[in-house]
Amino acid sequence: MQLGRPLKYDPLKKIIPGDEEATRLLQRPYRKPWVHPALSHI
């Protein structure tokens, strides 16, 4: 809704194929000191 265009979600890869902007919106920044689990290994 926020982007105003139709999207297709790939549940296996957990991304929006072909749309990096939409994929970034799937993950919001956490308040410190919390760290997103997917980013904790980086």
C-alpha cells in the first residue's frame, strides 16, 4: 500500500523479487540496543 503498486512476495527467499525498495521495507530498524536477528551475524 505504501508504494502504491502491486507486489509479489517470495516466502521462501523472504523478498519481493525485482523490487529492492519494497524488500527493504520488509525490515524496519530496531531501537537500540536491540538488533534485528538477520543482521546480528554481520
